[in-house]
Amino acid sequence: PIFSLCRDMHRSSISKEEAFTGNTFVRVLWTDLSNIVRSRAISTSAQESFQDGIPIVVGILSLPNMMDCLPDGAVYGATGEMLLVPQWDRIVKARWCPGHVFCFGNFKFQSGDIFPICPRSFLCRMRDEMAKLGFTVEAAYEPEFCLVHKDTRTPTDEGKYCDSLAMTTVSPFINEFSDTLKEIGITPRMYHAECADGQHEFSVQHAEVLIAADNHVLYRQACHGVANMHNLEVSFLPKPYPQQAGSGAHIHISLNKEGKNVFGDHQGQYKLSSSGHQFIAGIRKHLAGICAVSLATQNSYARVQPHSWAAAYDCWSLDNREAALRTQQYFPGGPLPTNVELKASDHTGNPYLVLGCVLAAGKSGIDQKLSLPPPCQEDPGYMTDAQRAEFKTQRLPQSLEQALDMFEQDDVLKTAMGNDLHKTYLATKRFELAHWSKAEKDAERKELMFKF
């Protein structure tokens, strides 16, 4: 349950007093709209100077993924300052960066009002909206990544799915990464080698939805940091190698009330509770727009192709890996479904925006009592148009441009995000799209290979 997960997090957290004693810097993290993790470091000798927060230019969240500049159309630019306010409830030591401790920051105006395009504050707001319905939401990312040797940029192994020798090859790194996750309050769950060269999947335990988003940010920071300690580099790019399997970041989301999972119901259709059923239906209805934030680069769409277990169609299923949304299939005497897996997701999406949009869509399904079509239990890519129509399924966006168009037209997502965040996100991503469309072929893949 969530309460034990929160205790695990706080056991790994140090106090504010400890953070400013015996360390050199307190690093305050944020994740911009393009999912680049950025930070400001407060010297432990200057604590008193930043009691209210760190002043920073208002345009900083809308920097694109390829250069530090302000995109046309962003609501906030070079004029004005806001405050990066440290959140002292979770401060962690980083073995990959001795002398630095890490915490998260939220953005506020100097008046104290929430800055409207702060991604973390958006997720907090959507979490609170679900709480008004009585739900606590938990989530967990299922990250895949590719490892290369730092000096040669060649893959660490040429293993295949669950190849034990590939796992042995990188075990010194994996062991230290696992220990590091535990130190910063993230519980490792399962690990195996994946299909592409140097590709591995390392999943972690679920947590309350805001903690899960924070965990995903810390996970990537730790993975890069520990890899560097082992003379390796890690790529979270969706399609690092054009002719090989891509790396996703599937998300599992569950609903809880009073500390108990309420996603399944023995009396419900497909053994789902009414709220679980409606929550999935809401996500499915808005999934094309959600793709603009969960599959947030053009490189993402090289991964989500038919017949690749990467969610090319907007169907839902009971244990069909080709579906964009999947729950467990119930068997007599077995467990009820406990969560829905979103497969149309990778590491280019800001986790606060992705999870915030998922909650907004899921909540709309509950509010409107939406229903699901029959689950798609076959590969929709092999179906005829008439067969796909039976399951009311169609291709998800095949490019970032298509996804952004759907995102722009989605009133539920726009209302949830607010005009400033919605408009600035569109401006930032379309600025990136215009840049990469004019660049030489393969430039985006090469430039972003190690950025996320």
C-alpha cells in the first residue's frame, strides 16, 4: 500500500539540516517541457540567501531539446523572474556525485502564486482532482535503456531478450545501480536483458503518483551517474538504433481507496470495477492527444510501429502486448486486475505532464461514465478495416506533428493543463519539430542519443 511506500521514501530521505551539513551543494531539480532534467545548486554556505526560493527567468521551462533558446509562441519569455522553491520533504544523497544532495523544486511567482506552466504543480493538481473523487493513484514506470562503452560508443553486449550472458556482462553496473536506487528510496523490482544491442529493462516498485514521477526523474539521474562511474553511457532514446528494437517507458497506473486497490471487481465486466473500466475508457478516448506528451519526439514514432509490441493502435486488451492499453486477464481463482499499462510512452515525455494528462483523461472517463469496446485480443495490424471497426480501434498518430494536432484539439487536456501550459507546450514542441525537419537526416537521433 501507498503508506509503506511513502515510509520507504522518507527512510531514504535526509533532513534539511543534514543536507546543509557536511555537503557542498544542495541541488534543486526540475524537468522542463522537453523532459530535460535541469538544476540549480545552492551552496551549503548560502542557505539563508534562498529561504523563499531561487530567482530564475520565467522562460526557462520552455527551452527546446536541441538548444537553449526561447521558442516562438511561448507565453513566458525573457522578461520577468519566478522562484524555484525547494521541496524539503525529500532530500537524497547521490553516490554518483559526492558532496551533492538532491531535492525537487516547484515554480511559483514571487507573489507566491503557482507558476501556471510548472509541470510538477500540474501533476499535483490532477492528483488532488482524483482525491476529490476519493482515489489515491499509484504508478510505476517500466524503463528500458541502452548501454554503450564511453570511450568507443559501442554497445556493451549483443545479447537478445533475457540473454543471461548479456546480463552477466553488465552486472557490475547493474548491481551498483540497484544499490543506488535503494539508497534514494526507489525499490528495484525486476531486471532482464532486452532485444537490442546493449538494451536492458529494469523495473521498479509502484508508488503514489507524484512520488512515481519524482522516482522516474531520479532513476534517470542515477542511471546516468552510475553508468559514468563504470565508464559507460546510457541512452534512453526511443529508437537509438534504426534497425533494432526501441526503448519504451511503459507506465502502470492503479486506483486505490482507503489503502486498498479498487481497479478490479469480481462482479464487473472483464473483472474490472466500474471506476477502473471508466478510467481506462477515458484514457483511451484521449490517447491520441496524450501521445503528444508521452511520445514527445519524432524519434518516438519510429518505435511505435505495428507488430513491434509498441502500441501502434488505440485499442485496449487483456494481456495483448500489441495494444496501447493492457490489463491482466482474469482466470478463475487468480487475482483480479490491479492496474492498466500504458504502452504508448517513452522517456522523451515529461513524467509530470504525462501522468497529469493520463489522470485528466481517466477522470473524464469516470465523470462521464464512459464504456469500453470489446478488448482486442489479436494484433490489430493484421486485421482488416472492418475487423478493426468491430473493436473501434485505429492507428495512433504516426508522427509528432499528427499527435500535436490531436493534442491541440483535445479540450479535456487543454482545460486540465490550463491555457498557458497547453499553449507553451505546443509552441515548444512545434519549434523543435520545425528545427529537426530542416536538419540533415538522422540529426535528431544523433543529437538526442544521450540527452534524456
